Amino acid sequence: MTKKKFKKIIIAGSSTFTVKNLGDEAMLLNMIQCFKKQSPKTKITLLCRHPSKKIEKLYGIKSVKNFEFDRKKDSIGKFFLGFNSQKKAKNLYQIKREFEGADAIFLGGNILMEIRENSFLRGVASHTILLVQFARLFGLKVYMFGINVVTDIKSKLMMDYVNFLSNLTEKVLVREKSAKDYLVKANFNPKKIHIGSDPAFGISFKHDDNIVKKICPKLLKKKKFIGVCIRTEYWKFKNIKEFYLKHAKILSFIAGYTHSTLVFIPNCFYNESHPLQDDRVIHKQIIKRLNSDVDYILLNKEQNIFENLNLISKVDFHITNRRHSFIFAALNNITGAIYDIKFKGHLKPLVKELNIEECLINFDADTNSIIKKIKFLYDNKTKIVHKTKKKIKILTKNARDNINYFK
């Protein structure tokens, strides 16, 4: 049991939870499950972009609207929701009520990202700072969990934000050492930072073939399946058609080489900010360019995290460039190939932690070299799974013990 007894906590992110990104949902779910196990009487309120009865039922919590607009187009030229010219700001009154009765706020995910530049009452990190200002006003303790910083913090505004958080945050739980290094380099107090595991490793779920049968009964047949989950860094992408074609060429070859059916399993279903956030959009474009003889399954309906984990459990090998899609495969004792992305601190630390750096592939390499490497990984998948089993057990235990840091 945790020594610190919280009667009520608020969990929040910035452009993170309830945006149909199952990787972010995994971090949220881990915190909820940890609190429910260790302190079942603690009331939990999720401050999020899209509160709903559906999410409340799934996780057993309360959800309240945060400072973000529902849709990007509604936010253009405006400050955060509640800080514009409208006379009524319903979300501010709801937030006020929740803060008045809470003991602490737990901020999670990539809350210091700068995909787009932060400014006054605009941007991911600015949203984080506003939450901490509210917490300070209402006397809440501030904690951060599942934090991942993937690049140097350079701008004057971001340095000020880090200094502000260093002063007001009680404790910070980061996913990997690299995140701590970036924060310390930006003058965050190292004594407040603890290196834990990615919270996604700690989620508890049950294998249920009925879930698979309901969504995709074909996956229950005795066939070979290769999972696929591909994203784009849409905020900086240029040659998108070449990206689709290259993936299609590689996947067509690997499907033929392994005599497998490709199964496109999305990890993100969100399209309110940008259509290319939605993995399903990417998958459809890749499928258009596959060889005509390639057998594939396109999973197109939105899934929750438990459904996604069960679907991935039915593949023999997984190809992705999404961190948490790869983790979901690992939790099912499935290995694969993971393409590196431009944020060098995002995926390399993960494969290093799992001791399978050979699974990380540079997608900028030529197609033949990538195919050769994936063939090697597929042919040696049993050895690689055996190699990671012990590591995954340790990471899972650590992730479930993460909450003990907040004693």
C-alpha cells in the first residue's frame, strides 16, 4: 500500500488521453489500475479533451472536459477553451469543482512536446503549465508520470516551463534514462526524477477469443498472420506517396516470403486534428499499393485497448513504427520489426531496454536492405522472443510498482 492516502486525484494530460491513441490510453489505464489496486477508495477524475460515459464505464472513473477544444478547426486563432470572449465557460466551472475537492494532480504522457510551437495559452506544453497553475491555486500536489522527452529543450519559453515545473512538481516518473537526461540538461532538479518503466508494460488484461471472434473471426483460423501498424509524422512529412509505396513493396515481399496474411491493426483512430493521425488512413493507402496477390485483413472499426491487445495476440510477427503497438506485441510474447522515426529518443531507448536493438530499422535505408533485415528478424523470431521474456517481466513489474514512487 502507498503511504500517502489520496482521497481524490485528478489525472490529466495535454493532447493525450481520450484522443483515440491506444498508446496514451495504456499509460492512463496503468495508473488507474495501480490506484484501484493499491488504494481502491481513492476517487479518480480524468481531465480530458473528450469526456464520455463510455470511457467512464470502461475505466471506472469520472471524466471532465479540459481546456482543449474538441476540434482543431474550432481552436484556430483562439486561446484555450474558456479563455476567449464567450460569456459562459462551462468547462472552467467543472474544472474548478474538481480541483476544489482533490488532493493531487497526476500529469502524464508527452506533456512537454513541441510538435507545434507553444505560445501564450496555446500548445501542448502551455496546456500543461496552465494545469499546474490551477493546481497551485487550489493547493494540489503535482506529480508527473510516464514522461517521455525525446529531444533537447532549447527555446526560451520551454526552458522557463521546465524551470517552473521543476519548482512546483513533487516527483516526476520518466519512462527511460534518456528522458531524465533531457530534463536535467534543461535544469530540471534531478532529485525529483525517478526512472521507471513505460506504464504501458504494466497494464493488466485477459486473453479472450470471444473479443477476437466478434471483431475479426478470420484471426482464429490456423493461418500465419503478420501484424502491421504504420503511422506518419504528419507535421513534417513531404514525400507521402513514396512512403506508402515503399511500405507496400516491403510488406508485399515479406507476405510472400512468409506465406502470411497481413493484418493491419491500427493503434490510433483520431482524426479531429489532422486526417493522417488516423492509422486507418495510412493503412488504406499502403493497401492500394500492395501486390495484387497479397492476402490482407484491414481492421477498420475503432477498438478499445483490450480489443487491440487481443487482436495483436493472434499475429506471429509484428511490423510497426509505433512504440506502443510494438509494446502490445511484446506483452503477447510476439516480436517483430520497428521502424525508427525522427524523434531519436522515442524508439531507440525502448529496443535498448528490451535488449533487441537489432529489431530497430532505419526506414531511410534502401528497400532491399530493409527486406533483408526483416527476413532475418522473422527467421529468428523464436530466439528474439526468448531473449525478451525476462526483460518484459521486469518491465511489467516495474510499471506496476511505478505508483510506489509517489509515496
